[in-house]
Amino acid sequence: MKVTDRIDRDRPVFSVEFFPPKDEKGEAELWRAVRRLEPLDPAFVSVTYGAGGSSRDRTIRTTARIATDTTLVPMAHLTAVSHSVAELRQVIGAYAAAGIPNVLAVRGDPPDGPLGEWTPHPDGLTYADELVTLVRGLGDFCVGVAAFPYGHPRSADIDEDAARLVAKVRAGADFAITQLFLEPEGFLRLRDRLAGAGCDVPLLPGIMPLTTVRTLHRGPELSGAPVPPALLEQLEPYADDPAAFRAAGMDVTAELCSRLLAEGVRNLHFYTLNRSTATAELVQRLNLGARRPLGAATGTAVSAPAV
């Protein structure tokens, strides 16, 4: 099933992002999260692709296992960084062979991080819209792209960044998922700019449950989104109390999600960090997804994680 079949709905739904595990402990942690979230019926689950293609084989393997061993609809990420066109064709072919029709096509971060110097592969691609064109030309794929409510860190300004997003849509992107943000205005303005350019594809907000002081600062640092001063002031009293901070942060996250839903957003995309508890709490709090309780039978055993 394609992602667009799952997000084009009248009722609000949610989706989640995982990253491929690096070792056996990470593998167990990931699959605890998968099994815990599966009964809640996310619209789809995405699996990231490491900088420079560093997790390519793990991404293919993890996404293929989700496709074959669960009831979930998987989407695999694909980045152009450090790959020739021939290599990209091989990865796209591997996705097709594994029965994965959904691909998130992104240019990707350089190996030394989002702000590192971008150097195209001599036989590769320079922009994400070129990658969208390549994927669409190799099969009947549903293609998503990345969006930045406050602009990509390397964009000259918001208008240039919006133009890049429009180019990706016109190259054939079916939907876009934003980087995380902590207040709704940037997302809503981006949605308006996209609609004003005549692009009516779904724009999914990327949400990270705010559970620790680190997530408050590290996520926006990587995404380029600002941390609202009022939010810092609101959460400052809880900085030295992890449990209290988590409770207050989850309230803030739920309020953000509620505002987006009130503005007509119909899919919330949660960055899980391969955990499940916070996302499951938000899904139930916001009345998203399936109505089955956590741990409901899905044909496989469900083991609740400790986090």
C-alpha cells in the first residue's frame, strides 16, 4: 500500500519515523517500539538512511522486515549524498525487490553533519528534485520529500527554500514531511506558501515528543527551527527534575499537536528515536489511529518497553 492511500483521509492519523539499529541491543529496542506502536495503526512508518549512505544495507533490511513481518506500511529513506546515479539505481531496485513502494527522497546531510560542506558525487546528483525524478522514472513509487518550516540551514532565505520545495513537488513528489519544530506558525506559513504556488500535496508536520532537556535544545539545533523564548521560560523551572520536565514537555507537545489538528492538519509525523512510550501516549491523548488498546493482538507477541 502507498503512503498516499493512508494519509488521504477525513479523520486525523499519525505516522512514525525509526532509524536502523546499529547492534543487537538497538535491534531489540527498535522491535519493541515497532510491536508496541503496531496495534495503534500508524498510517505508515519510515526508516532513515544514514549520512553518506552509512546505513544503506541496514535501512534496506529493516524496512524489508517491517514490510514482511508486520501489518505496517513502510517507507524507506534515500539520500543522494556520496552516491553515484548507478548506486542510487541499485538501492531503488533493492527497495522494489523487497516490495517497498514508498521512498522519501532527500539530498541528505554531508557525512560531517547538516552544516558540513556539500560536495556532490562526481557521478551523482546535486538536488533532491533530481532524486525525485530518478525514483519516479524507475517504477511505480510513491515519493515523499523533506520540507523546512524555517528554511534549510544552507538556504539563502525562506523564499529560496520554498522554491526548492515547489521544485521537488513539480518533479513528482506526492507529499512532504517537515523537519521538527516547536511552534506552529512556521509550519502554517510554509503550508500557505506551498498552496499559493499551486501545490496541493499533503504537508506533514514533523513532531518530536519533548521529553528531556536535551530534546528541547538538540532537535531545533539540527533542524534550524527556533526555540521560542516563552517555551524556554515555561520549561525552565523543571530543568533539574526529569519527571516534571517530561510531564510539562508532553503537555507542550500535545498542545502543539492540538493546534495543528485545529488548523486542518490530518497527519502528524512523530520522530520516535526508536522509542514508543511518548508517541503512544500522544496518540491516545489526541485520539489518533486505531482504537485498539496497547498490547492488542496483531498476530505477533507484543512486549512493552521500559521507556
